[in-house]
Amino acid sequence: QVQLVESGGGLVQAGGSLRLSCAASGGTFRSYSMGWFRQAPGKERVFVATTRWRGGFTYYTDYADSVKGRFTISRSNTSTVYLQMNSLKPEDTAVYYCNAVQATGGDTLGTILKRADSGSWGQGTQVTVSS
């Protein structure tokens, strides 16, 4: 059974940085696309960034427009994904969820997003950015 454990959330002032981590267990994750979604109070959960399996040990990275240039997603040992968040804004305040989806090499971002709900999710980690 796939398990995802997130860490690294917290309270930070606007303009600050945080690094989130997500460690996966219970399987072999080389061919999984792993990424991050977030849910702000009273809003739906939305896509933030993903590492999309390209084939072999390589991955594409994709970002929501709202975080491009500020957030960086990376992958380590195929089973750990990080989200480096810089220049944080109050509107980045949300619970951040890690997601893992078994992929076919070369899946489009749209395909991965459609499969996300049926994938595995972490318990979420709170990020609060004060103004």
C-alpha cells in the first residue's frame, strides 16, 4: 500500500521561504508522477507542481502559473519529492498535499491531473504566510 508522508510546513512572513518534503513508501516509484496540490480555506484543491515521468529515470516538471518562477519541484531517489517555495505570498496560504500517480512514460500534464484523484495522497501539511 502506497503511503506518502509530508513535512516542512509552517508559518512564515511574506517574502520568506519554506521547503516541503514528501517521502513515499510501499512500492517502487520510478514510474510514478509525484507532485503537489494545495487547498486554501473554502476553496477547492488545486494543482501546484508535478514531476511527470518521462521514462527511465527522467522527469518533466510542470507548474501552475501562480507559482512559476517562485517554486521549484525536485525529485530524489525516485521516491522523495521536494517543493522549494520562495518569495511566498499570503495567497500561498493553504494545506499542501503530496500526490503520487502511476504513469506511462510521456503522459501529458492533463492526463496526470485527470488521474490525480485516483492516485495516492498524503495527509497534508499547513503552510501559512503572514502579511
